Amino acid sequence: MLFNSLVFAVFLPTVFAIYWLLDRKAGLRAQNFFVLVVSYLFYGWWDWRFLVLILFSSVIDFTSALKIEGSKDPLTRKRWMAMSLITNLGMLGFFKYFNFFVDSAADLLEVMGFQANVWSLRIILPVGISFYTFQALSYTIDVYRRELKATPNIVDFLAFVSFFPQLVAGPIERAAALLPQFYVRRKFELDKARDGMRQMLWGFAKKLVVADNLAPHVQQIYNDPGQFDGLTLLLGTVFFALQIYCDFSGYSDIAIGCARLFGFKLMRNFAFPYFSRDIGEFWRRWHISLSTWFRDYVYIPLGGNRVSKARQMVNSMITFTVSGFWHGANWTFIVWGFLNGLYLLPQLMRKNRVKQSAVVAHGRLWIRPVEAVQVLLTFLLTLVAWVFFRSASVGAALAYLAGIFKDPFFTPGAYGSYTSAMVIGLGLLVAEWFQRERQHALEIQAWPMPVRWAVYQVVVLVILTQGNFGSTEFIYFQF
């Protein structure tokens, strides 16, 4: 079920009304069971067969955690932890990477001079499998580390894994943060619900107005880059950077806001990443739930910052490369992750590196020249990496980058069709710049009421007049 669909427009208020009625009439257990049922309905709307997979992996993780916690024998604990890892990563590997490995092996054999008879399966990638797999793994790993108690209530656990607002594309919630919220009664708080609706409204604006209006231009330019001049190719990548940001962070905004309507708090997933002054800051602001997951479950176990500088750099490269592979079964994603790892190496090499914590131009309206240069250089580096992320192959990405510097770079009169797209993108950046110290751009509850309502009406009007209501899927559904 898509957030940007008429079905969801009926689903959400119906679920909201029944959910809070159950709070008054039936209690917490009935409420949690209802969350589980509607979450499975939400997920099964795509294909009911997907429910078999999420239920199977969830039961394995639930059982494994109980066995891990109930045993003092290290070997038994390791076996059940291995069961959880093999089940989750095995399913993810089969559905997401089977054809990739088969095709890559065939290509390697052909390079070596052998004739490869390639066969592959028509495998449907279950929506959201990368997200709920990592969410469930955080639970069993934390129980194994004795950082979290295993829950004896299977309904609570199944509801945690399948919680519908963030099931399909995150944020990837940690069990230690979200699961305990199923143990206690949630109270309806009007102020939090209002803020949730504001964040959902901004998420819909980013998805429907920005991402979905930029998408046709990005597709046109990337489908046939040879017919465009260098500036148009550069513009196409800027459009894609804004498209993927608004598409993905828009989903996160809707998910976080939606969860607040039901009394749940989800972690922040984006913090205005394109205003970052270096790559390290960018990755602390982009897809925060995934970045911190890889930090805690890959980078730190490899040694983290407790080892030598050389080992830190190796660990960082491994983490970023694996992160790239998580995004998709294509060498372009691996190169994308590898590039971001390379970008970070100069920071790791510095003895006294500065870790940017506060947002750029904190407490000031205007940015300093040195900060502006830092932000621009960081954005340009991310653009180069985004070319690989968006391209169909590594060769296509290299050709695209080469095309930016070809002659002519600029063709007079060739950009009229992109005027509205540029205005939309600029409008987004301006709005987020002025609200960069907030959780989201519509966090305006302190503004005078007439001004607030004027802003709401303008945003709704822009969505209704400029939004693309074709029920376009979110980009990260494919990952």
C-alpha cells in the first residue's frame, strides 16, 4: 500500500479511529494485536506472498532470542545467533542478490575465455526486505550482546518488526528504542498528533511536488545523455540529488509523522544533509538509521576507532562498500559506496579532525564564505557519487561524467523546459535553509496562528496544483 494512494487515504483515518477506540474499550493487548493485523494488511496489499517471508523470519528471530537469553552455554547461544543471521541474511541474499552473483560469475568466466551458459530465476524482490531484515537483526544481536531482554510476547515482537508506518522504507528502528513502546499504554497527545500531521504534510509535499516532478526530467536526461550538453547533464544530476532526497526523506517524514498519530516515536532519519560541510557530516545527516546501523553492527565490531589509523581506514572502506551493496545488486552501488568511503579517508587521516555537530551557520541567517565553499564542495562530491547510483552500469556512469565536460558545455536557449523544475528545487532548498535548525521544515507551531494557517494553506494548495498524483512508488522500495 502506497502512502500516496487513495487506498491509504481511507486506510489511515479508519485505522486511527479504531486504534484509539480500542485504547478506551479493550486495552493494550488488543491495541497491539490490531497494529499487527493492520500492518500485515498494509504490507500484504502488494502481494500476500510477502507475508509468508516476514512471518517466517520474525518467528525465527523471536525463537532465537528466547533461546539465546535462556541459555548460559556460549556454544548454544552462538548457534541460535547463527540461526538468526543465516535466516535473515540468507533470505536477503537469495531474493536480492542471486541473479547478481550468477551474472557476475558468468561475466568473469567469459573474461577468462570460457563460454558461460547463464541461467537465472525470475525472482520478485519483496518490498522492504532490506529494511525489516536489519530491524529484526538489531533485536537478536542486542539480545546476544545482553544489551536487551528478549520479549516473551510474540504479538508485540511481530508488531515491532512489521509496524506499518516504517515497515517498507524505514527508518530502520532499533529494538531497544521501538519495542519497549509496545509494552506500555500509549496516550493520545494532541500537540504530538498535530506535529505529526505537519511532518506528514511536508513529507507529501517533498514527494508529490518535488520528487515526482523532477523524476521525468531525470529519466529523460539519464536515458539518453548523449543528446544533451554538459550543463544539462550536470543539471540532471542535481535534479536526481533533490529527487532521491525528497523521495526518501519524504517517506521518512510521512512515516515519523504517521507513527506520532498512534503515540509512537520513531528516530529521525534525515537532518538536512545537503547543508553538510564535509562527507562525515553528510553521513551523520543522511539516512541516519542505516548509517548508525552499519556503524554499530559492522564498523565498531571490526575495531572502529580503537585500532590504528590504517585499520580505521580499512574498516571504513569495508563498511561503506557493504553499505553500497546493501542498496542494490549492481556494481554501480558498490562503486557508490566505495567512493563515499574514499571521500571520508582524508578526514580519518587527520590527527585533530573536527566533527561538525551543530548545523551550518548555527544561530545565523547567512552562511560564511568558507562554510559556503565547504557545503558546495561536499555537494559536488555527492553529485559525482550519485551519478553511479543512478546509472544502469559503471560504464554508463563514466560516460555520463565524461559528457559533463564535453563541448558544448552550454547551449543557449536549451533550458526553458527545466524552469519549473529549477524553481521547485530552489523553493525546497530555501524553505529547508530557514528551518534547518528544526526537525522538519513545517515545525512552525511557535508561529502566530494566522501565519501558521496561511503556510498550511499554501502548502496544501501547492500540493493540489503542482503535485503528481500518479501513485508513483517511492525510490527506496526497490532496495
